[in-house]
Amino acid sequence: MMQNKTITGEWLEKAEEDFGFASSSLEFKNYFGQICFHFQQASEKYLKAFILAHQLAFRPIHNLIELLEICRQKEPKIEEIEEDCRYLNPFYIDTRYPVHWPTHYDKETALRAKGSAEEIRKWVRGFLTS
């Protein structure tokens, strides 16, 4: 169990790095897509920390909705952050690769991404520390 706690802590630490980097980058203009990506990444790592803490199986994916479904096996109340996961989920692809559909990243979008990531962060940390 100690190793499981260590691994979970490592995932939370990496999630905090992404969250902190994205939060501190909000003052920069023209990088809102990358900021949204890091909020998505933080959320992905928070969910994976929850999964690892509860010894649930998962494959290496970046889809927040699929990770949410894995978490739901242990805690059905996770539906409370489903809308936040749905908002952040597209940022993994849209911000990293050329896409052929409309995208728009501005400060408002990045602030909303931060809000969603904060909700996921709060939810996961609340369950892992209770």
C-alpha cells in the first residue's frame, strides 16, 4: 500500500506542476491554447492519481471522459465533475495538432479551463485526503 501512496503522490505532484504552470501563464497573450492544454493535462493527472489510489486498471489514454468512467467504478459521485471533463477534453488534440475544425482560444476560454481544472482538482484531492 505504501508504494501505491507514493505513486499517487507522484501523479498529484505532476498534476500540480501543470496546474501551476498554466495558472501562472494566464498573464501571457497568444498562448491561451497551450494554457488550456496544461489545464487538460493537470486534470488528466488528477484523475489518474484517483485511479491509481484505488488500484483501478487503465490504459495509457488522454481522454478525460474515459478516465472519468474508470473513476466512476469506485465513486459514482464523480458525475459532479463530468461537465468540467467534457469542457477540457478537446484541448488535448485541438491545442497540439493542426485541426480542420474551428478553434478559438482567448483569455476567457483559458479562465474557464482553469475553473474546470480547479473543480476536478478539488474533487479528486477531497476524495484522496478524506
